[in-house]
Amino acid sequence: MIKIMTWNCQGCSTIKSMNQTKNTINLIKPDISILTETNLKKDQNLAQIKNHYSTGGKGKEARGKGVMAINHLEQIEIKNLEEKEGRILKFTAILNNMEINIICIYAPASYDRRKGWFSNNISLEDLEQADIVTGDFNINKYAKIKFKDGSSDKRKFTENETIEFLMMEVGLTEILPNSTTKTTFKDKLIDRTFLSTKMHQLNHSYKIIDKINKSDHNIVVMDFKIPNFTKIYKSPLWKMNSIIIKEDKTIKKIEKIIDHYQETKRKNLNITEYWIKFKKKIKKQCITTEKKRILERKKTLSNLANEHTKTKNKYEKETISNEITILQEEERIDRMIKSSINYINNKEIASNLLTSILKKRDSGSQIHRIKNPSNGEIETEQKEITDCFRKYYETLFKEKECDQETHTELLSTWNPPIDKKKLTEMEDRIEEYEVKLAIEKIAEGKSPGEDGITSSFYKIHQHKLIPILTELFNFFLNNEIPTEFKNGILTSIYKGKGDVLEISNRRPITLLNVDYKIYSKIINNRILKILPNIISKYQNGFIPGRLLHNNIIALDLAMEKSDRNTIITFYDFEKAFDSISHKALIRTLNHLKFPRKITNTILSMLTNTNIRVMVNGQLSESFRAGRGTKQGDPISPTLFAIVCECLSTSIRKDNTIIGIKLNQNNSMKIGQYADDTVTLASNIDDADKMDMKVIKFCQATAAKINDNKCVCITKNPKIKTKYKTIGAKEEERYLGFFFNRKGVISKVDDTVNKLENLTKCYSSVSSTLKGRITILKSYLLSQLTFQLYINEINDIKKLENVNANMLFKGDRWAISKERSRRDYEIGGLELWNMATRSNAQKAWIYEQYLREKDDQNCPPHMEVWKSEKENSLSRIHIKCWKAWKLLHHPRERITLKLNQVKPKYENKQKLKVIYRNMMDIKYKGWNKHQPTTGQKLIQKNINHPILPFREARSITTIKGRDLAWRYLLKALPKHHGENCHSCKEEESSMHIFFECKSIKQNIDSIYQKVCKDSNNTYHGPWSEKVLGKLLTPFSSNLIGAIMESIWYRRNQIKFNDNTTIITENQIIHKIKKARDAEWDRTRKIVEKQLRQELRCTDNRESINRTASIKRRLEKFSHNWNSKLMTINIPEHFIPYCSYNTNYS
């Protein structure tokens, strides 16, 4: 048990107030005391209090500040202490091997000082890691806030709503939110405590102690029962270090191992035994390399620390400190990779990865309590928790009988015409180009399976591995796949709804070996070639070329055409992917006459698979999976779609089922997106017949319907349906959209309101403008654009304020909205005009319709749109038609006739092209560079005809690129009238980077030396003119690295009173990181070109491919290789290197 007390003690800096505070603590007897408003000074002597950790202010600033934590229990260990501004204290308390991350807050009392304080001082990352957030928040209840000067600030969201939204976003909930836990004073909510899911899982209680004479604040006391929890050790699974694997030395060593194994080729081993032995050797080499690296770094750090202690020269000390910092940063990155922590602060990363990172973290990732599925008791010991998970999933994946006769009956309704030639080709020998394609398509950064080998290994060494893997996979195609290859590690993620203690509310994901996933992807690619021909237009999940929005448009159209008797049923399949019978799957493949080899290999992939469950890094005993497809297996969605199709055909081909009439010739009975199934019945008899088909499907395949989660919509409340019917004011969510009795309803306004709060959460996630743009477009606005294919934006102005809030951390635009929409290369942010973007999305939908409407297998809504007249278009049709007309100039629109229009583009166009064409029509010249007065001055100083935005984008160092680009954009933070903290002259952007006397000479010396050592031209002394010399990636990154170091030094002096020295090693280290990142990109492009060359049948095309590869390698060598730094080129690239390249 741990007792934590939190209290605003209103001062304890004097002897009297300190004694009063101690007496109160002694009365309550907590294990940890958290005090706010201590009014203590930073250097105040508190020898009378043991084990205290305190923040405070300097001198008079101490008043109204101060947070203190006191540890009263010897068994509790306190670590990771961090304080901020005398108002925030973060630490980790450890008891019984359980870590509790605590943030104590004492916010400023006045709104003037508190405005922006939370977002500037408490990061989203801090809150995501926190278990308890407590203290004095000083939050205003109301939207209208009065300032000291008498003015007011009226805003849509109160501070309270914003804070509560932020806490909810990271999974923190307030204890007893409707009670007196909030000390209230006039219009404020003062003392508050928020807990993570982990803390709520524990047996706990809390009580409020009324205000005592020492303070007018309540005391909150929390008791948590901490189980004797087995220490959560690091995962017993080894994982390949993705940085070490890319280093030249490691690459050479691994290539030697591959060559050795190729030369000694197997002896008496078959290909699978050989491959298993080879992987063990690779693993051993990687572990040895990593251990050696850790020991070398440890030794280097020790030597540097000794040198730092001995030397008295200030410059040498600073140089050594920089080297230590670089090594510590490398060490931190290694730890981050090994622990799979996604670190995104100051990063600008690919949007698909970014989205997955920024989604809410799984609030139940560390599981300290779970409900035993067998008896309902709460288990707290690690062994019992792991055992509960194993038993649950063993039961879930246990083979269940399915009705063969019923399945045969359902399958008899499905006889798609399949090209026999394509079927035969499916079992052809696996070719090298297929292996290469599969390797390229495997995503990097994903957790590997049991062998620990990541996809990076296969991508880096694919030229040597492809022949081996091709032989291995052809063996799999003709024989049984060994168990070692298909074993999986099952992890689970809390779904975000339902009781967190129930295992059923967690989503299982299987971690599989990458070599297995490559093989699975090859087989899946072969099936995908025939999939659109055998799966009907009513199933859009995981079928190439089909859209989720087709389901939404068709369902809305059906509801528009429905009458009072129609019933729409949304089915919920319980653990759909995990429950499908293997026997039912094989019956389905045999029914479709899949080749024997393909059927056998799929059966081999699914059966005799050993699964181990991983909970808190600990592995359970293994069990055999008897049914289901593994979530995480590339072929899994395809197989699921194939098995589900017989349900659709059995309903559609039953002539006694009417469905909903869309027009005279077309009706709709069912819509599917993977397991998300909706049936459309004309009356209750129709609904019952369809429900019987669903029940038969479950009997035939061992699937199961969750009756409690199935929902019906009908316009007639008197109809009694089998499942719950939603009321007139209720809604049902389907594929991310909401439906009521009238059809799809817009949630755009709600989403904009949500984004308004989300921007306050995420505006501090990235410190670069480009990073914030990436987050805004890829994660925040994507939640809105998803809906805009169907719905409209009502409040554009509000959305633009949301954008400004995110990008510039305020309601004011640092650059004009017109400039923000231009391309990066001409000084814009490539930010969408959301009104035009909304129209472009609908026009894109209409382009799809014009292109596919005459296809025999076109989506059901397109069949209806073809027959509709201009004066009676359905809801979504008229929106898309009007938007598509905007792609034409106004004079052309009058002549456009609905049934005579043709696609505007010969080929299928990307949404981006349609958007830009709409912008060209509506805003002529919108994307032309029009420099501001300040930008014209820079142009003149650097003697450049146009500002070098394009060149600045070639800077790879993230912060350096951001600074150079924002300098040219004239969008750096400004503090008018402020003097430089180094030389005391007036501070401007030009002064900071190019004119400050305290660093100018040192910077010019470094710039000149690095240029000389790298064989790059030295363009005169360091000044603003260098921005006109961003001629090569090397020189651009050199300038970017120097600007980054200057900015870091300036901020260290300004905010931390810490003078730092910029050194040559520091700059070179940044450039090497940039070079490695650029080489990684170049290598991937060359590998892709090599795969394309491999498939070339035309001699001329092959010659062009070879020439293209040579040019790319020559370009990289020219830009980066020098005596200062040279890339070690892979062996299979050497034939493509021309005589004037300079690779080692």
C-alpha cells in the first residue's frame, strides 16, 4: 500500500509555517507528500526534512512559487527528478518493482501569466508517460477571462475544457470529477488530480480533508494497493539494432558471413536447416558487435570525463563536453531503438509513421492487474497475469467444429468466372523479382518476430539474400513450412473502450519473423491479381482499387431511397479474424479451384503454428493455433475477404430477399468492408431471412456474432427487430461515419472543435515549422479530410484559426494565408485551402464515377447515378457533380450536360492534381512567388535572382533546414527591441546568425576549414551571402549545421545562462548524420531501380535503367564523398560506378 498526499500548503519558507506543515503531514502519515506554493528559495536550507525534493525561485521570485515532494518511506525509491521554472516537479517513485511517474504542478494564478503556460511547459510526451498529475492548476471555469488592464478574452473553449480534453487525449482521468476534489475559489478550479489507467486498475481509495487553519485549500489523500509485482524486465526477445546494422563495418562483416555460407553451401543440410543456422550466425555477429560498441563507448566516455576533469582550458573543456554530448546522444538513440520507443520531438517524419506515433498510446501497455476469464477474480502477480492471457488466447484460437454441409450450401451460390491461366500461374516457380518486390514493400520500423531480425537487414543485404530466399521460398511452395518460420509472439493492445481489466477488450497482434512475412506477401501478391474478379462490388475491404467511401455513398443512397418499413442492420462479428475455421478456408479455396500448391502452402502457413503471449515483456508457454488468421500476417485480410464472400452471394442471389430498391433496375441487400457488415432489408421478413443467412455463415465458418453490439436502424419505431434499434436522436458509427434514420450525418463541426483542442496538445510536439505542418496535415487535418469526401465545412474561418494555432502557437498568422498555400520552393507552406480541398475531394469522387460507371463491376451507387436526372440527383451525387463542374472555367460550366460529360483527365489523376487545377481556376497566379520587403532585401544581399527555398529544402539536418528556410521566409520568432545576450547589440535574425561578434570569427574559421577538408569551395567570410551558395547538398548541410549550432548556443545563453562553444567536431558530426540519411535514401532508390532492371525484357529500357543508376551514384559521390567523409559502397553497386566516382 502507498499513501500519497497532495496539498497547497500556502507557504512553508519560515520556521513557523514549516512546523505547521510538518504537523499536518505527521497527522496524515503519508508515504509521499506533495506540496505546492511552498514559497521556498532554490538555495534554502531544509536540513530538517529528510528525503525531500524541492523547486523554488530566486530571491523575491520565490514567493508564489515552489513544489516539494517528500519521501517518508525507506522502501520507496525516487529517481528521474526534473524541475521546471520552480513550478513543476517530475519524478518516478518505485515500490514493489512498480514505477509510478508523477508530475506535480503549481500554475501561475493570473491568467496573463498562465496564458500558454501549460502548453509551453508540459509536453504531450510528459503527460503520456505520467501516472499521476496533481497540484494547483488555477484553472478558470468560464470562457470570458478578465485581464488586469480591464480587457477580456472570450473564447469558445474554457481553460478547464482544454485541460480536461488534453488529459482525456492521453488517457488520464480525474478522481471523483464531480465532487469537491477541486478546491473552488470564485471563478477558479484549483487543486486537481488526474490518474492513468494503470493507477485506476489498482485497488485504490481517496479522501478529501477539509481546509485547515494553515491553508484554505483541501488536502487530497490517495491510497493505492501496490501488488508484489514481479519486476518488469526487458523483453527476453533479442531485437536487431537498426542503426548498427546500417553501419559500414557491420555491413562488411555480415556480407562476409553470407559469402562464407554461399561458398560452403550447406554440405549435408537442406535449405531450411541451412537458413536457420545462417540466421543464428547473423544474430551472434550482431550481438557481438553491439556489445563491443557499448564497451568502446563506455571506455571513451570514461576517458573524456577524466580529460574534462584534468584540463583547465575553457575551450578544451567545452570541446570535450560536446564530444561527451554526442556520445550520450548516440547512447540514448540506441536505448530508444532497443526499447521500441518512438521519439518524435524535433523530428519531421513520414506521415504514415507519424500518424501511428501520434495516435493515443495504449493506456494499458503495462498490465498490473487483469480479470481472470475463468473465475472473474483479479490477478496481480506477473505469472498469473501471463497465464490468464495464455489461457484466454489458447481458448480463442482452439479449433471449433463448423458445419460442412451448411458451408457447401452457401458456397454453391458463389461461382465466379476465373481465368484458368491466372490460376495456373499462381503456382509457378517463385522468381527473384517477386522476392525483391516483397522485401521492398515490407515496412521498416515494425517489431520483428521470434528471431529478432528486422526488415532493415533484408533491405540492406537483399542483393546477396534474394537468391537464397528464392530457393528457400520455392522449397516452401512445394513442401511443408517448418514450424520455426511461422511461430508468432502475440501482443495485445487495449481497444480504448470497455473494461480495461477484461482481456476481451484487447486487440491481439502477432509478431512474425520477417522472412515468413516476405513469403506471405509473395503468395498474397499472386492472389491479389485475381481478387477483384472473384469478390463482388459490395465488398470493398482490402481489395485493390476499391474505396471505403463507396460503402458510405451506397448506404446513404439506400437510406435516402428507403421507406418506413426498411430495416438496416449493422452486424458485429466477435474476434472476426481470430475465429475463422481453417477447414472452412480450405473448403473455400478448393471450391474456387485454387491450385493445389497454393492451397497446401496457405494451409501450412496457418496450421501447426506455435504462439507465445508476451505480457509486460514476459513470454508465456506456447500453444497451437487451431483456427483464425494471424493479425499481422500480410495474407490475413485477403483470406478473410475470400471466406466472407459466400455470405454476400447467398444473400444477393436469394430472390426471395428484396433488399432496398435504389432505382427501377437496382437494389442493395448487403455492404461489406472486411468484417464490417451491414444488411439492408425491405421489411421485417427480409431482415429475418438475412439474419438466418448470417447465422448459417457462422455455423459454416465458426465465426460468431456479438448480439449485444448489433444495431438496427428503421424509420418505423413500432417495428420490433431482433437487435437493438436506435432512437430518433441516436446515431450509429460505421466505418468512421455516423448514420441516423435519415442517412449519413455530418460531424465536420464537431471534428473542427476537436481539432481546436488537439492543436493545443500537439503544437509543442515538434519544434520545427515543417514538423508542425507534417503533424497538422498528416494527423490532425486528415481526421477532417476523411469526412470531406462526403460532407461540407461550415466554419472555414474557425478552421484557419486552428491552423494558425498549430503552426504559429497563436491565433495570428506569422505569414499571410496566401503565402502559406504556395509551394515550399517559392516560400509557401503548402497548406491547403480547405474550401477548395473539400471541393477537390468531391470532384475526385466524381472523376472515379465517370471512369468506372460503364464497368460491369462498378459500385452500386454508380449504377444509380447513371440513371438520375439533373433536377433530381441524390444527396451526395449533387455535391460531387457541382464540385466537379468547378474544374472547368465559368464560361464552360453552362454547357456541361449531366449525361454527356466525360472524365476531364485521360488517365486517373491524383487528388493533388485536381486540387491544384481548381486553385488555378479560382485564384489565378496563387502559386507565384511575390517577395515581401524583407525578402527583397535578402535577395539583394545574397545576390540571388530568387530566394533559394528549393536549395534550403535539400538540407537534411532537421533543425538546420527549418532555420534556413524560416530565415528566408522571414518567419523566425521576433522580440523587438531585445539585445543580444552575448554582445549586447540589438538582436535581429541577421545579427543572431551572421553578425554577432562573439562567434563570427570562430564560425568563419570552422566554415573555412570544413570547406577546405571536403574539397568544397570556400565562398568568403561567414555572412548572409552564404545563403546564396546552397549549391550542393554538402554545402547546404554545412550551412544548416552551423545555423543550428548558433541557434542552440544563443538559446542556451538566453534561457539557461549557459555559455557554449561551437566546435568543428560538432559540425562534422551533424553533417555525417545528414550524409548517412541521404545515402539511406539513395540506396533505397537504387535498389528499386535494380529490381526494375531485373524485370526488363527490352534491351533499350535495360540500358536506360543502367544509365539512370550510374547517374544517381555519380551524383551522390559528387555531392558528398571527399577525403573528409566517404561512403563504403555495397559490392553489387560497384559495376554501376563510373571512373569519376569516389567511393571506398
